[in-house]
Amino acid sequence: MKLNAFGRTLIIHRVNNAWEVLDQGNEGKRRLARDVVIPASLSEGELVGYVSDLLHEYASEKHPVVEIIE
């Protein structure tokens, strides 16, 4: 799943029954997002709400929500 999290592109996928979160930069390079830890017990349907709650301080007029890109 790819999210636009208040202007930040995050790629979230399951790895060994845990969620792995990657930051994707403007040039397409990806790195582990160490500041975004998602409990393994959350379902895919809960990710947008959780990420929104976790990163809400980054909300701005230009990027007011977390939304699914892909």
C-alpha cells in the first residue's frame, strides 16, 4: 500500500507477520521509516487511520489528510 501521509510518501507492506514502512523520496529511492512503527495486530483497513493519528502533527493546509495513492 502506498500512502500520501501529509505530503510524505510511505510504502507499507507485510514482512514476516509485521508491517514494514518505507519512506519514498521524490527521486524514487526508498529507506526504512524508523519513526513510523505499526503494530502487527492492525489490519490493512486500519492503516490509514493509524498513520493519520501517528503523524497528525505534519498536517498542513496543503496536505491536510492521509490518503491511499496505490
